[in-house]
Amino acid sequence: MRLHRLTLTAFGPFGGTQTVDFDGLSTAGLFLLHGPTGAGKTSVLDAVCYALYGSVPGARQGGGQGTALRSDHAASATRTEVTLDLTVAGRRLEVTRQPPWERPKKRGTGTTLDKAQTWLREYDAPAGTWKDLSRSHQEIGEEITQLLGMSREQFCQVVLLPQGDFARFLRADAEARGKLLGRLFDTRRFADVEKRLAERRRITETQVRDGDAELLADAHRMQQAAGDAMELPELAPGEPGLAEAVLNAAAVARSTAREQLTVAACTLTAAESAQAAAGRALDDVRELARLQRRFAQARERAARLEEGAEAYREALALMERARKAEAVAPALDLRESSEAEHRRAAAAEARARALLPDTFADAGAAGLAAAARRAAEELGGLDSARRAERRLAELLDERAGLDRQERADADLLHEAEAWLDGWEERRTALQSRVDTAQQAAALAEQLAERREPAQQRLRAARMRDQLAQDTDRAVQRVRTAQDETLRAKQHWLDLKEQRLNGIAAELAAHLTDGAPCAVCGATEHPDPARKVAGHVDREAEEHALTAYQRADEQRAEDERRLAVVREALAAATAEAGDSPTEQLAREAAELEERYAQARSAAAELHAAQERLRQAGQEHERRLAARQETAVRTASRAGHRERLDHERALLETELDRARGSLDSVAARAAQLERRTALLTDAADTARVAEDAAQRLKDADARLADAAFRAGFETPQAAAAALLDNAAHRELQRRLDAWQHEDAAVRAVLAEADTAAAAREPQADLESAQRAADEAARRLRDAASAHDAAGRRCAELDRLSARATASVSRLAPLREEYDRVARMAGLAAGTSADNERRMRLESYVLAARLEQVAAAATVRLRRMSSGRYTLVHSDDRTGRGRSGLGLHVVDAWTGRERDTATLSGGETFFASLALALGLADVVTDEAGGVRLDTLFIDEGFGSLDDQTLDEVLDVLDSLRERDRSVGIVSHVADLRRRIHAQLEVVKGRSGSTLRQRGTG
């Protein structure tokens, strides 16, 4: 990595734009970055780190997502920006970063926050132009980290070389050194291995204990099933011998249960035979008791029949008289109906005569009919008078109608005059409403043209927000896929390395005596290699390679999807702009509300026009009505005179026809009523005479029928006659007595019933008790047999389950023993790990040994061959070993701790350690060349001779085509180093000056 140019604007203490030409400074190989305290020397290094990683080391990052990086000396309209031009991995790149910026609003007062921006460009040498690569923070960060092969923490330790940190590293204990080395060399995967082993040990231990607990629970269930006849071992889960003890106890319990099942089966068979015999005896006793009850009940019923024999004979005689009286019943019915008809006719005649005048009291039916004819003839002579009376009523109605029309025309004329007086004002108001609605319609058309763009922009903003979330999820999936790809690749490479380590055994498997070896060509194979446990074959390697390829394809697919989502996000952002979705939603809602109001107002246009048209029609109608009213008033005067003349003539005629009554209708009603009364009286008189004759005929027929039936009088026949209900009841009593007599005789004649009656009384209660006792014994025996069967089945099931659990737990216990040994070794707690060194510490110790070896090369030169750094894995006290660091003094020949070095010795020892660490980390990062380094402070503690030796060592770094920048305010260095970058502090901010660069 080589830096070419750095440009700062409003960054840190630099209020304006400052440029650093690293190409010019690197020409001399060694250059000095100096300036007074607080001028901003470290800020130049922070700018390099920020350009590469988007953040600065440690607490200098501040809060506010980078807003603290802005210079307080900068103008309010100047944005903070850092641009770095560098070459890394053979590619010329330019990185530009702008942190978030609180800028003044373009409209109004206050400020608004602009988001951070990042650009990455690459120089195309053949074309001589810069080509844009990306504007994504994440993509640029991942690209820079991949090219450098270092994280920000590694970069700050390797390229910026903070001497104070390495001085503390020399004096630190093993734990502090482990933390620093762990961050630099990223040994988290080894710590993860320790955690996974510990977690696996805990899981397998839990599984073993859970398995034993489950086995012991099954044992308790077997003990419950066996009725506490089984003795359990007094062992806890996880203790040896538990499985064998449980299985032995289960075998004893199963044998005992089978013996109990055999005894219960014999008892059940005997109980079934006894219960069957008791049931048959109970059935016999029940049948005997039933027949005895049947005979006794028949005797009781025969006694009751004998007591009711006299009543039966009386009912039989009554039924015989009723049958004779039925022959007289038609004559009785005829006489009753004739008498009822005569009574009704006489009552009707009396009512009709009561309504007539006294002059008709003695008149017969013929006289009444003649009087009715005379009244009807007089009524017919009033028809002409009725017509005249109806015409007079019509004339009066017509005359009243003319009066009503006159009043209605007067009201209509008054209303028309009043309406026409306000016509001009009404027409003006209606025309104003039409004009207002037309203006609203025009406004609605204008707003309609703005609605769709506003809605489209709102939809784009919502899509932008959704795509932003989708982008974050896609980025997370890409990261996960990249991690999975790296793990799959590492797994494949590990298996490939294991296979290569054991390839001799794989080749030896195909050797045959007399055939040449494919490697050495020998035909004799006295000691061929053997496959060890865990040997990796071709199939396992190819399976791991396939898994890696699938993971890589998934990573590519996720990256493609991420690009699609980002492209869609850019399109949505371009369409929606930077306005927040809530603001666009409010603007769209306000536009919709205005459009709805305009539409609502415009909707009144048709109604307003229609009201104006109707008002015009009403105006014409009112004018016509006023004219028609005047014409009707003139015509009504002549019509009224003609009606008055005709009325006088009709009244004269009616006075003659009414006589003393008020009207012709009253006279006609009087005659109609008299005619009706006379006619009704004549009819009722004739009906009464006919009914009296029919009653005499019925009395004669009844007397003759009673005599022929054997009754002395008609009244005796009527008394013997029964109605339907009494007849049915008497017949029912006779039938019931006869049916009961037949049934009793049939029962008493049964042979088995008579035989049972001669037997002793049946003891049903004793037989029932014997049957119940036999049934109870059978139920107890069946329950005992079922319980014994269930006990055997449950013990068999639980025994099989316990045997399966023991078999399943055996490999798990072996795995737990193996994992526990490995976890103890990795954690340094096992007795086999003599130095109590953790796996991560073991890896870091190897790295520290490499760093010490690389640092010793430069330390020997700085100290004139006196000091050498060596790694020590001895234990300190009761702690763990692995990260000790000692210095060997060649003058005394003794090895001592680095904490005993003096101030100057500590400086060049820490410098050598930093340079060595830079070499090792560079090699660890894939061999990326670090052509630009910075060394921060510490030179003031050196004497002149040591300073010359240190500068000679730093100057020798140019042999590897490096340029080294020394950050210091030591005055002597300004005379020794000609290429300088000076930071000048001022009231308006710091500035940069370059000297000695040609």
C-alpha cells in the first residue's frame, strides 16, 4: 500500500482545504510530521484512517455518527470532506468520504442533516481517466478491507505504529498481551473452538444426565406397576452401574408378575362357572314366583266379578229398553222440530204486527198484503220529484264551486304578482351559483392534473423506504453468505490439508507386492503407511468442496439480489427525491382534500343550471297564469246568472211534492218503510198458520209409534231413550265385564299356573343374594386378572424402553468422555495440559514468537547487538503460560523481563516490536506491501548515538521501497530529516506546509 495524495476540507483543526503530497514526501524515504502540541499532527493520520475505514481510532470518533469530525473553524457553507489517493494491490484508487453534516436550510431558518457520502474511483491507466466504482458505504468498506487484508484496528497498529501502545505491551501481563494480539491476528475462531468444545461438553453431559434421569424415571414407573414389589438401586443419574441395576430389577419384577397372572387366570375360570350356576337357579325361582303371582291375581279378579254380577244384569236390562226406544226416536225428533218451528213463526208474527198501526191489528194475511200494494203504488209517483231534488243539489254544488274558483283565482293572482315582483333578485342569485360552480370545475381540472404525479411520487417514496429495509436485509444475507462461504472454504482446505497429510496411507492402500510404488518406484514395501483414526478420503474432500461451491454460488446469488435491490432503491430515490414519506403523504392528502372540495363544489353546476332553467320556466308559467285568471273571472259572471234562474224553477216544483215533510226523500222514505212493514207482517202471518198445521200432524204420528213399541205413553219412550255418550258408556261396561270374565277363566285353566300354585312360596330374595355374590366374585376375579395382565404388559413395555435407553445412551456416554477430554485440553484445565495453556493462547504464543524473531533483527541493530527479544511460555505464579516476553542482554548474558528496560531502551524495543509486528501482520494479511508507515512519538527519550542508530534502521526500511513518516516535535529531528510536513496552528484553524520535497 502506497499513499499518493491526501486532501482535507473542514476536518479536525483544519478549517479550509489542505493537501498532502505523499509522493513528494516519499521521495526521500524518511519524512517528518511535526508541529506544536494541539496543531493537528494526529488529525492527519486520523484523516488517512477515516478515508480508508470511515472512522477514526478510539475515542476521537466521538458521537453523532461522525459529526464530531467537522472543524469548528470551517465556514457554515463548507462541507467536511477527505479524499485519499493511494495504490494498493497494484490498483490506483481514490476514496472520498463526507461525514454527516448539519448544514443551514436553503429556505427559512435552522439547519438540516445531510447524510454521509462516499465515493470510490479507480484510475484507468490506458484511458488516462478515473472510473467510478461505487457510492455504497458498505461496498467500499468491504472492498478496502479485502484489498488491505486488515481491519481498522490492525491498520492502526501496523501502519500508524503508536509507540505508547507497544511500550505498554512490553510491560503488560499475559492477559493484556493476549487481548492486543487477539485483535491483530483475529484468533476468535480458536476461542470459538474452545467455546464450542465447552458447550458441547455441557450439552453431552446434560444429555447423559437426562438419559440417566429418564432411565431412573422408567424404573420408578416399573416399581409402581409392580406394586412396590421391585427394589430400586440407590444410585443417582450419571453414576456408573445404574443401567445394569435397573435392568436386573426389571427382570425380577417381570417374572413375579407372570406368576401372579397365572394364579389370577385359574381364579377367574372357577368364578365364571359358579356365576353361571347361580344365574340359572335365579331364573328358575323368578319363573315360579311369576306363576304364583299370576294365579293369585286371577282368583282375586274372579271374586270381584262375582260381586258385580247383579249390576251387570241391571245394565243388560237397561240396554234392552234403550234398543226398543230407538224405534220411537224419529217421531220424537219430528215432534220436537215442529214445535220449535211453530214457536219461532208465532214470535215473528207478533214482532211484525207490533210495528204496524193499530188499524191493522185484526187484519189477516190477505188484508195486510192489499195495504202493502197500495203504499208501493204511491211511492212510484215520487220519481220525478226525486230527480228535481237531485238537480237542485247539483246546482247548489256548482254555485259553491264557482265561489271557490273565484277565491282560488284571487289567491293565485296575488301569489303570481308577489312572485313576479322578486324575479330579478332570484335570477341574479341563481346565475351567481352557476358562475361559482363553473370556477370550481376549472379548479378541479387543474388539481386533477397534479394528483397523479403527487401519488406517483408518494408511492415511489414508500417503495424507497421499503427497498431501504430490503437492502439492509439483503446486505445482512450477503454478509451471512460470505461468512458461510469462508467457513466452507476453510473447512474444505482443512480437509484437503488433512488428506494430503495422510496421502501416504491412501497410496499405500493400493500397493501390492512386486508392483512398483507410484511415488518412489520400489517393488518392495516393507512398512507401508497405515490409515489413522479420522483419516480424510477423496469422497470427504469432494463433499466439502461441493459444500463450498454451493455456498459460493449462494453468496453470488445474494450479491446479485443485493445489486438488484440497490438499483431499484436508486430508481425509487431518484423518483421520490429526498423528501420524507410523511411530508409527501401530507402534501398528497392536502391536494386530495382540495380536489375533493373543488369536485364537491363543481358537482353543484348541473343542479344550479337546472334551478336557473326551472326558475325561467316558472317565470313564464306565472305570467300565463295571471292572464288565464283574468279570462276565467269574466266567464264566471254569465254562468252564475243562468244557475240562479234554474234554481228558482226547481224549488217551486219541490214545494208541491214534499208536502208537510222537509224533503221528497223524507216522504219517499216514509212510504218505503210502510210498504216494507206491511209486506213483512203478511209473510209472517202465512208462515205461522202453516207451522200450526204441521205441529198437529207430528203429535198424531208420535202417539202411534210409542204404542207399537210397547210404551204406554210417548213420555215413557222418551225416558227410556239414551244419548250417544250414555249408550257408549253402558256398552263399554258390559264389554269390560265379559272380557274380564273370559280372561280370568283362561288363567285359572292354565296347567303350569295351577301346578305352581300348589308349590311352596318362592324365595326370590335368597336366590338374588346368591346370584349377586357369585357376580361380585366374578368381577373381583376379572379385575385381578386384568390388573395382572396390565402389570405384565406395562413391565414388558417399560423394560423394553429401559433397554433401548441403555443402548442409546452408551455411544452418548463415550462421546461425552471424548469431548470432555478435548474441552479440558483446549481450556487448559486438564491434567494432560502441563502448562495450562489455552488453545487461543497457544496460537497467539506462536504468533508472538514470530513477532519476537522479526523484532530482534531490528533491535540488535538499534542496540548495537546488545538486546534480543525472546518468547517465553513459562507459567507466572498460579496463572497460565504462553505469552511471556523477555529480553536477553548480551553484555550480562542474562535473560530478564521487558518491564525492566529503561525509558530509551523501552522506546527502541517497542519500535522494533512494532516494526516486527507490522511485518508479521502484513504476511498474515496475504503479503500486502505496506509502502507507507507512520511512527508516532518517543524519540525524545534517546541520546544522540541511539537516535542515529534508530534513524539508520528506519532509513534501511527504504531497501524494501518504503517511506516512513515520523510524527514528533523533537527539534533535533528537524535538522536530521530534510523532508518535512509541518502543521501550523492559527486562530482561523491549522494549515499544512511541505518542505524539502524538491
